[in-house]
Amino acid sequence: MTKTLHHWIGGRTVEGTSGSHGPVTDPATGAVTTRVAFAGVEEVDAAVAAAEAAFADWGRSSLAARTAILFRFRALVDAHRDELARLITAEHGKVHSDALGEVARGLEIVELACGIPVQLKGELSTEVASRVDVAAIRRPLGVVAGITPFNFPAMVPMWMFPLAVACGNTFVLKPSEKDPSAANLLASLLAEAGLPDGVFNVVHGDRVAVDRLLEHPDVRAVSFVGSTPVARHVHTTAAAHGKRVQALGGAKNHMLVLPDADLDAAADAAVSAAYGSAGERCMAISAVVAVGAIGDELVRRIRERAEKVVIGPGHDPVSEMGPLITRAHRDRVASYVRGAAAQGAEVVLDGTGFTVEGYEGGHWIGISLLDRVPVTADAYRDEIFGPVLCVLRAETYEEGLALVNASPFGNGAAIFTRDGGAARRFQMEVEAGMVGVNVPIPVPVGYHSFGGWKDSLFGDHHIYGNDGTRFYTRGKVVTTRWPDPADTPPGVDLGFPRNH
């Protein structure tokens, strides 16, 4: 038997009226465990209306009141982190330790939001003219929406809503319909922390719900994380309806390995960054560029490590990598490996026939490693989002850098080297929003911002950090004059105001 997951609107569970539902499966078994209600236009409108009504008071609430709630929420998430991780494993498939890491990184942004009074401090210039002061302040937008992906069902929402509500906005979340339960648990923890009804709402669904949020006249801003084609759609549609948008798209993250690099460290990093969470990370390393004569030896060491990775159900503490999210996605990932040789790549490891005894119905795929991959091959050109690592060869640093910069994606990039000059040159020259030096997954800490370049980001703001605070607020400048009673009245002056 399966349970039904409903929406969270106005501080309570609300059953859907559209009559449409979607299946949620356990990726390790392939069994349907939950059916999730899909929102139609009416449910989305109800969530936005609840958020709009709540904004009247929440937008004027004190910073002390907001942060008190966020501190309680932080404590509740910490107390329930294991429960959250189990939900993530059950619906996404990632191993439990990886799910715990996701919750921990989400908590970083909650902690950042707890310090929102510092970030919302205004600026004051006194005596800019005779008895004239100018202040710059930031004010909340109103109702904002978040549309989040399946690969981080707890972390990415927590990259958005803590800062949004800390800034005084109200929030409508549309999580992935593939693993939606974590969003409802977060909603219940927010309510337990004392967040007023309507400040945070969850609507489940598909494109119908997404498009209504993008078009709704009362939604002031939209945050999105997902694939590049959908990010482009979100950006163009929401912007056409007058909304502020941050839409983070896909990636093809490169790792440039120079001849002087520690090859053991580079091989460890490549395996960890390529195959962690079965490659279902927007910051996964999916292309290694070996420079000079080290290619064969680097591939040998990567293969040696990759063959030892333990694949199994996420709840098994022995497992290091779990299944993919759906059977359809597993088949799509496998197609890139099966077609690689015909497109000129050398298949070093083929994981397409992998299965786990006792879990034959799961969405399993093993680790795949492709060497000497042409830049024209589909496995290199497309974002695969699975445990497939491509190795390319370059003769020089300049050739390798040009290869990285020719990619239409610019999310993250890393260099492995002992040469500080080369590393500094790379961090200045590579066309990517996040750069690692001997760090394969350079996800910034919470008080810096996360975001890519080129087709990896649509919009002007990165997510969380200072960019997050700016995105969820708008500036206002106040000019004041308090004349002294002894002043002579200035009289009428039709000239343009001057400071003097």
C-alpha cells in the first residue's frame, strides 16, 4: 500500500483538488511507495494567496522575531537530521551518509539566515548637504517562489527559503515530484518553530504548477535550480511576467590535471567527485582533462579506485553509491555509455549491466569510465547526471584551458597541480563561477554565493550568501532634512537640486 502526500498551504496539510497524482518510487527496489498530489492552478493560487495574506504582517515583523523563529527551526532540523536523511535515501536513493551531508550543508544557510540583522544593516551618510542625511535600506519583495530539483530535496530548498523569510518575504516552494517528502517535513518543522501560517507553503506537481508560479501576478521573484533547458524557460517566462529571477542550470564540470600534480590525490578526487551520489550532482566532476604524458597513469589509478566502490541500497551502511532516481533516467544514462565507442571513446569501465542481488527491480547502474573522449561525443557534450566520467587529453595547459572554456557550461572547474603560479593563472582565466584548486567540488560555504557562468546561470544573482540577501530584497534610498527653527526659509528655487 502507498501513502498520499498532500500540499502544505496556510500552515496546514491541504488535499489536492485537481485529481492528478504522481508516483514516488524507492530507487533501490523500484517499488512505488507514495503517490504525491499534483497541484492545478487552483492549488497554486491558494498557496500564493495564503503567502500574500501572511506578508502583510510578516514583512513588518521585527528582525528579532524572525531570527528567534529561525534559531528554533535550526535546532529542530538538527534534532531531525537523521529523519530527514532517511526520507532522502528512501526517495532519492543516495546513501545515508551522503544524505546527512546534504542536511548539514542546508543547515549552513539556516545559520546564515539567523544572522540576517547583520546582512540587512543599512547605510547612512550624514551632512551630504546642509542638514541633509541620506540612508540606504533594503526592504522585502513580498511573495517569492522556489522551484527545486530532485538531487538535493532538502539542501536546495534550504538554500532559498531561510534567507527569503529572514528578509521578510513569504515563500511558496514547488519541490521535485520525484522525492517530495522532505519538503513537507521541513514545513512542519517551520510550523513547530513558530513560523506564522502562510509564510511558508508547499505545492507539489509538474509543469502546470511551475508555469502558474512563473505567471502569477502576485509572485515577485522566482528561484530555480535544475537543467539548462528548464532554467532558460523559467528565466524567460518569469522575466516576461515582470519577476526577478535566479535560474541555475546544468553543468559539465571539468578537472584539469597538470603533469606535476599528485596523481594519487587527483585520482581520489576524480572518483569521489564523479561517482558520489551516483553522479547526480550539479557540481559533480564529469570530465577530467589530463595534460601531457600523465593520461595513461591517471586513468589506471582512477580505474583501480573506481572498481572498489561498493554499490548498494542507501540504507546499507556498507554502500558507498546508491541507485539512480528513476528507471527512465537509468536507461538514459546507460545510453551514453553504450554509444560511446561508436563515437570514438575508449570504454574502460562499463557499468550498464550492473545489478544488486535481492534488489533486481532497483534503478541500478555501475560505474563507467570513458577515456580519450572526443569533444564531439554525446557523452562529453551533454550533461549526463550519472556515474559516467569522461577523460580527455591535452598536450599543454593552454590547450586544456581552451577545452574547458569552450564548453557552453560554466558551473564549476578545478585544477590539480603543485604549481602556485599555474593555479593562480587558472583561477583567473577559467570561465566558471566556482573554481577549485586541488579541490574537486568547490561548493562555497554559506556566507559566499553559489552560481555558475554561461549556460549554468540565467539571471544576475547567484544563490545564498550576499547575493541571496540582495536577491530577496530591494533597495530604497531615503533623503531627509530637518531644518533648524532659526533657518531662513529657503524660498522657491526651480533649479535642479544641488548639494552644498
